[in-house]
Amino acid sequence: MTTDYNEGEVAQQYQQAKKQPWRERIEAYSFLRFIGDLTNKTVVDMACGEGYFTRRLRQGGAAKVVGFDVSDRMIELARAQEASNPLGIEYIVHDAREVALGKDFDLGVAAWLLVYVRERQELAQMCRGIASWLRPGGRFVTFTTNPDLYSFQPRGDYRRYGFEILLEDRVYEGAPIQWRAHLDDATLEVENYYLPISTYESAFRAAGFRDFQVRALELSPADDGVDDREYWAEFMRAPPAVIVETIKG
């Protein structure tokens, strides 16, 4: 069942899950490192959630940042943080599958957006929606579940990092990928869906994008200088996510 972030405490639990160490050491480090220099860029954060990356993009030097999410509750949380610590970010409720008119952003980013698409027609619709926000030559960079999860032998064991990933017995387009994050006082379950990388690439090209590339995750150096690569070895052996970049033609 598709995760409903407006239901109960799901949005707050998702916000809490962002505090797990891998989110900073690997997710944020890799994503922001690959996004690169933001100076004077106009940026739209698609599926921005409660604004975790939206705020960091603005703090990183972007001239203008807009965040949108389909969840009213997520946008409420994002706007509350903007109210308490104003950065000049605009947050709106918007479905990424819908075309936005009159937009010409330099950069579009999305952490965990494509993962909610389960079939090709919906993906094509979303790629057209993404394209509508960008100027010609604008980049789109997304952090997304790794379709290779099914091919890892053995499959990845992520329990030491605070979460599990449950897969179907066989792989097929639209197969559910269940993420289960273990929090201090709750367990958050988020359902993603499998599509092969080739399907993503074809959909983006059909929507007018070019130079489709997949990038591997990186581990940031530990703050205390301790070499802890052995601890993170299982995560890096079977990375549960990848970064995708493509350019609007």
C-alpha cells in the first residue's frame, strides 16, 4: 500500500528517521556533493517532505529555493520550520505528476520521488511534470532506491544501520520494496516500487532529457577522524540507493 504521509504520525516519524546516522554520512553527503555548487542557482526541491534538503540547498548558496510536496502534512512541517527560522523558502502543495506552467529553474532535485512510481505510464507523466519546472539545459538530480537491490548476492542486511528492506520473492516491474525504519519509539514503514534503470532512462529521454547518468553513493569521513569504513562496509557493498542525473534538452 502506498505510504500516506498525511496519516497519523507518519510525517513526524519520517522527520525523525532523517536523524539516523546513514542519512548524514551517506545520503546527504553524496547527494549534496554531487549536486555541487549552488551559487546564484534557482532550485526546486521536488517531494521536499518537511524541508530537510530544501533548507540545506538554501544555506548552500542557492539564490532562490522552492519546495513542493504532495503531502499537506509535510508542507505544514516545512512551513513551521521556515516560520521559526526564516530562510526565504517558498513551500507549496503540488503533485510532481502535474505540469507546472511558466517555470524555468536552473536545478531540480528530488530525494525519494521516483520510488513511488510503480508503472511506466505514471513514470512518463512524472517525467513530463519534472521537465516543466526546468529551463532548457537545467539539471535534474535525484536520490532514489537502487534497482539493483534484487541482484545483490547475498542481499543487503541493513539492520545495524537502523532499517531493513523487504523484497518480493521475484523481481517484476512495480514490485513493492518495503523500507522499515526502526525509531526510538516506533517503526516507520515506507513502500517503494521497483522499476529498472533502463525504464527510468527511457522515460526521461521521452520527456526531453539527455545525458542520463547513474552515480554511486559515497561515505563521508568520520568527524572524529576514526576509520570506520568496516562498520559501513555492508552498506557500501550493497548500496540501497543511487543518484541519477539528467539534463533537460
